Amino acid sequence: MRILLVTNYYEPDQGAASVVLTRLTRKLQQRGHDITVLTSLPNYPQGRILDGYRGRLVLRENRDGIRVIQTWLWATPSPRISRKFLSQISFMLTAGLRGLGIPRPDVLLVEAQPIFTSLAGVFLSTLKAAPYVLDVRDLWPDHILSVGAMTADHPAYRAARWTVDSTYRGAAGIIAVTPLLERAIQGYIGPTDKILQVYSGVDLTRFHPGIDASAFRQKYSLGDNKLISYIGTFGTAYDLGTMLKAAERLADRRDVTFLILGTGSQKDLVQERLASGKLPNVRWVEWVDYSEIPQALAATHTTFWALHNHPLHQGAIGTKLYEAMGSGVPVAGALEGVAAQIIRDSGAGLTVPFEDTDGLAAAIRRLVDDAAFHSECSRRARAYAEQHFDAEQAASKYEAALLDAMRRGR
């Protein structure tokens, strides 16, 4: 197959979508498929175009035999929705124009979020008379409702809802990365057999128990304490307030250090809480390269996170869960829904309801103090990942979905 991937996120960008899509294209290329990637100049998550890429309108690279075409966008570090929209619209325009010169593919794989990226992909699919598969990792414009930016009866939301549903209906295939996403999409467009639910998974050869973490600890002066780590971006779905309050509950533990490793739209909140002086047991490392994440997890005793209380977040499965389980790192989470069910079914850790600060702190204490329980959670996490979250399985399902879409488009 000749596959055109249209996405806002690809290496050297950091973040979950970039990691998953870069890994996927390599696996598809290894299976003999011809891949072209149409993406933006790298800017995520810092919100600025990386050194070496600035001042370019279009840049073409060859990455492991994959053609990567990067187009300009107006990058911004601002968390304001209006500025993010302007950035996304700028990429939609440059990608749509540059994409006209790409030879006709057999099928397009289009990242559904941001919606403006999706529209660029649909535009190119129409002009090139090639079917497209939507890769849905989040529900938009539902996300706008979850942060209270507007209501469901707002004209802008209704227009966005119609636009997104049109892209669903026009797709030859849809990949939903969680069961809740699949159900939600069917609720919007009606029953259909073109949706395939695929867990993104993890590269089990990179993320596994037994990695030496001593160099990572030394590099970031982390000492010998048990590390309770949050690793990832500070997206609006994550309840950093509850997480930091849970860390404050364990301020008496001299053998424990909370490691916050990431940055994003809630950066100011983290800075403010740390400046209060109530969190002497919290260490913040603003960012590390993705190549260091396996070592970061190897250094981690327990990983933790919390999500805000919203129905939309019950369907979320962060890449951090796959990577932690693949690494055999137990999880403590204040979350509900699909991810919580996976943690319970696998025995990979403990979950408590949304916003339950005391419960989250108690879960962390148990994993820290009960060595036998911690060891069992670690073993079961890895075993479950091997059975359900192997990235090779995900690549096979994507390949099947793309082949099916190509046949449907004939």
C-alpha cells in the first residue's frame, strides 16, 4: 500500500501521539508498505518550532526510509484556545497546499485531532480520490465542553459537531483507541461496521523490567528514595491539583520523593504550588527526551496520576499507562472508566474515584509499604501488557483497517 499519514504530531515532536504514530509508521514500513508523512514543523509540547527547523516553510526528510514532509505553522506556547486554533488553522492551510504535490496514495491515515488537521486530510482525500481512515484518540468538540469553554447549544459547538460528524461519515474506516470512543462515535453517526477499536499499546522491547536506572538517577540528582512519578504532559484532562495534594499528604515520608516529569498548559499551577513551600518532597523536571522515558520508569517505584471528574475522561487511556505496565511499574490513580477497569482487571495497581485526594495518598502508601503487594502488581502489570498491549498487535490491526478501507474505496 501507498499510505499518506496526515498528522500534526510526528518525531522529533514529543508527546503520546507523536510517539505512537512514529512507531506505527515504522512498523508499517517494515511490513513493506510505502509511507509518506505530512506533518508540521516540530513544536510540541514547547509551543515553539525547534532549533534547526525555524525559518523554513517546508522541509522534507527521510527517516528510516519514510518520507516526512514538514510544513510551517504558527507555533504558540499559549494555553488559550483561540491561539491554539490559529496555530492549528495555519497548519491546515500549509498542509493542504503542500499536500497537493504529493502523489496519489492508495489510502490516507488521518489524525482526527486537532479537527483542522482532520479537515486537511479530508480535503486531500477528496482531491486525490483516495479513501481515508480516521485515527481517533480524543473526542472533539466534546473536549471543549469538558473544560467549560462553551455549552452544547452554542452555535459554534453545533457547527463543530456537524463538521466532525461529517468527517466520521465520510471515512472509509475509523480507528478508535478506546471502547468508549467507539461507542461515542456510533452514538453520533449511528451503527456502523467501519469502526475498529485498537489499543495503541507499547513497544515491549523498549519498555520492560530490569533496565538500569542508575545513570538517570545520577543525571537528575534523584538520590536513592523511592520515586513516585508522574510522567507526561500537563494536559487539561489531568488533575494536577489532586496529585499535588496527595503528595502533600506524604510529606512526612523521608524515604519517598514525588517526581513530576513534564510540562504543558498547567505549568503555572505546578510552579505556584511548588513555590508555596508545602511540597518539599516534590521534584519537578520540566522535560526529558523521550529516549530517556524507559530509564525514568525503571527508576520509578510507583507511577501515579489523577483525572478531572468528567464523563469524557472515563474513556481516556494515556500512553503512560501502557508504558508503565510494560515496564512493570505499579499504578496508583484517581480515575474512573476504561483505564481504571484495566488496572483492576490486570491487578497492576490501585484506583480511587476522581478527586479522591486521601484515597490516592492511601493507595500510594500501600504500594510503598507493602513490598509483596507491590511486587505482585509489578508482575501482573507486565504480564497483562504482554498479552494485550503489544505494539505489533496494534500495527497488524491498523494494517488490516487500511487495507479494508482501500478495498472499500475502489
